[in-house]
Amino acid sequence: MSGDSSTHVNPWIVTIAVMLATFMEVLDTTVVNVSVPHMAGNLGASVDEGTWVVTSYLVSNAIILPMAGWLATRFGRRRMLMACVAGFTLSSLLCGMASRLDWLIFFRVLQGLSGGGLQPLSQSVLLETFPPKKHGTAMAAFGFGIIFAPIIGPTLGGWITDNYTWRWIFYINLPVGILSLLMISQFVIDPHYLRKRSYGVDVWGIGFLALGFGMLQMVLDKGQEKDWFGSNQIRLWAALCVIGLVGMVIRELTAKSPIVDLRVLKDRTFAAGTLLMTMLGFVLYASLMLLPIYLQTLLNYPAFQSGLALSPRGIGALIMTPISGQLTNRLDPRKLLLIGILTGGFTMFQFSHLNLNAGYWDIFWPQIIQGAAMAFLFVPLMTTSMSGIRKEQMGNATSIYNLMRNIGGSFGIAMMTTFLARRQQVHQNQLISHVTPMDVRTQMIFRGLQGWFHLHAPMSAYDAAHKSWGAIYLMVQQQAAMLSFVEAFWVMGVIFWLMAPLLLLLRNARDLHPHTPTGPKPAMSQPRTRKAPRTAEREPELVSALD
């Protein structure tokens, strides 16, 4: 395929080709979680051992994500994208066929390694396929998969597991992956400036990267379970993480051909946008974790019903994502970001008013609004963050950007899980101090419960009294848990609003492409002299310097 043939390909066909497998890869980060007990039981393992099915995927995913840009430059982006889709599809088949837990974990590592490059590669392809003035539309298509997939993951996983078996969670990837592979082979090409190049392999960079991000994901995923730094294992992992990350930064800033070119962070808008996306990943993934726990443990929702209760967020995102893309093409994206931040923070504060008597509609409308807010955040932020990046650096930049979103999500889940557990202990100690035989209200509740148990169950007065104190203690635990959820949602609302000052560091994405061609052919398809593309590539930097 020649470069000119790209002008005859509808950009939406390219979008479907790259987003099919990417959607499934993002979906797999959450769809497996609800099925871990079923997998463990079926394979003769404990639930704790089964959680390694999730951890192994996240660790391998975190290692490969920042390397995606370098791999695309070395082997060719189209070739790398096809290899990722093929590897993800094949490893999905192997996961579904696994007969032992250790084999399943091994295949999940392969699935994470092969699928980890799909997000940054797909994002860079879309930014190349659509002209700069349509980048809002491109990022709306990408943002749909990134926002919607984690939301429907738990519901879809629960439904498949209940109606079929956990193996079909992996088997459903097969037709999607095959279709995506065929479409990519036909419709996706490498641009003229991104052909296969031969570079030296930065072995030290790869080693430090794998050590740093691998150990970081292990610490975040297992920290609460092992009591954080009270565990020698966590302390060892944390020390290795620091060694790896510090070594990676030093190595990548001095290497001639770095695996991850950190110099791209010198672009102020990209650096600020990456920080904002990290914080956004924190609150998005943390809230996706908190709400189902609240529904299942305090309101007694079944797992599948709690997943369905999250669907309004997906509805809000589904409706507003294309609208957000069109508005991003026409308006200053920073204004849309401010609306999204203020609205998203408001919905978190709405959740902080929930109680043990909350009904379905109490969580329905805040989620609808929050889904719309996410659309107003993801799409403009991705468009603005990438607006000043040179095309040769796009793959590297999208790798860093997607990595930090995932790392932010891992931090959010780990920190808010710990926050819930610790604050519940604090509130339980505070509440239990008021539950004494000398307290009048406690005596009234105790006598009422004792009379009810004695009347409705064939038990002695002593057994009724024992049962009544147990019921009172359960009430204390529920109230303590509810107070911890209230505080957690309030904290996330504050984090949302703390993002607003960072908008001052962003430049207007529309101002960074003042001379974007408007003809029927993209600039990349026109014959140029050797000097012309270099001038065009430097133009955003000159504009940024004058801003």
C-alpha cells in the first residue's frame, strides 16, 4: 500500500478497525474481576490465589504501555498494531482453554503484554487519520472506548459468568480480534515519517522500566491485602520500584535512543494534560470501585444488579461523547474541561449525601450527569494534550499519556480501598464508645430487639439478648462503613475540583494549528521536499513559543 492510498480510506473505517480490539482490551481490565471466585473454584484454587489473574494482567500491561511508541518506531506501527491484536486474540483463546490456575496466570501475562500497546497505538493512528481541526472527533471515538468499556465491564462479566461460564469472558474476544486484524491489514498504513527504523536496543532502559512499573503495580494491587509497609514483602517491592523508576529516569534522559523519550514532557501543555489525566484516572477508577462495593455490602444488591446500577454512567457518556467531540472542534477545549471538572466534582458531592436508605434513583441521576462530565473531560483533554506534539513524537507521547491514566487508576483503587478500611475502623471505634448498657438509646433499641427475637423466634431470653447485641453491633458496622463511603466520595469531589487550577497551564489546542490545510487531501499525502516536513513539524513549537 502506498502512502497516497490513505486518501481513499474513510477515516471512520480506520477508527472501527483500531478501536474494536482496543475496546476489548480496555474491557478486559475490569470484566474479569467479578469472575475471579468462579475461576478459582473451577480451577481448584483459593480466591486469594485467583486474584493473581487480575494482578498479572495489570503488571504486564503497565510494563509494555510506555514501550509502545518505541516498538512502533523500531518495527513499524502498522506491523506492531497487527502483532498486538493477533497476540491479544490468541492469548484470549489460551486463557479460555486454561485447565490450571498457573497456566491461566501465564496466559494473562501474555494477554497483558500483547494488549498493552493497543491503547497508545490506536490513539496515535486516530490522531494521524483525522486532520487537526477534527481531532476532537477522533478523540471522541477513542474516548468512547476508554470511558465506556470499564463501566460495562463488571456487568458484562457478571452476566456472562452467570449464564455461561467464565471461559466465555475470553472467548468473546476472538471474533472481535479477528475482524479488527483483517481491517487493520487492509486500511491502516504507516505515515511517511514513521517507517521501520533500525535503532540500538536500550537494554538497561527496558530493564529499569520493567522493574519500576512492574513493582509499582504489585505494590498498589497487593498493598492493602498485605497491610502496606507493615509487610516485609511490600517494603521490598517498594524499594525495587524506587530503584527501577529512578534508574529509568536517569537512563532515559541520557540514552541516545531511549525506550521512553521523557523529553516530550518539556511541552507544558502535554505535561499538564498528562497530570490532569492521571488525576482523572484516579477518580474514575476509584469511583467505579466504590459504588459497587457500597451497593453490594450496604444495600444488599446482587453482583449483577450492582453492575446494572452503574449503567446510567455509561448512558451519560454514550450520549455526550460525540457532542463533546463536535464542541471540541469548535470551541476552546479549556472551557469544556472547566465544565467537566465542576460538574464531575458536583456529582461526587452528591454521592457523599447517600445513606443506608438510598434508592435506585438516588444514584441514577448523579451517574447520568457524571457520565456526561467524563465525556467533557476525556475528549477535550486528550485533544489539547496532544495538540503541540510533533508527529514523530506522537507514539511516544500517547504511550506516556495512557500509562499515566492507568497508573492513576491503580493509585485511585489502592488508596481509596485503604481509605475505606481505615476510616471504617476509626468511625467504628467512635460509634462503639456510645453503645453501652448505660446509654438510654442503646437500652431502648436493645429491649426492642430482644422482644422481637423472643416473640418471632423460638429462643430463650438469654439467646434473644445475645442475638440483640449482635444485631446492634452489625448496625454500628454498617453506620461506620456508610460514614467512610461518605468521606471517600467527598474526598474525590475535592480532588475533582483541585484539577481546575491546572487548566491555566494548558494552551488552546485550536491556536496550535493556525495553518492547518483545509483541502481534500491530508498534508502527509502531498509530495514534499526534504525540508518542507521539517518546517511543518517545527511550526507548532514556534507557535507555542510565541504563546
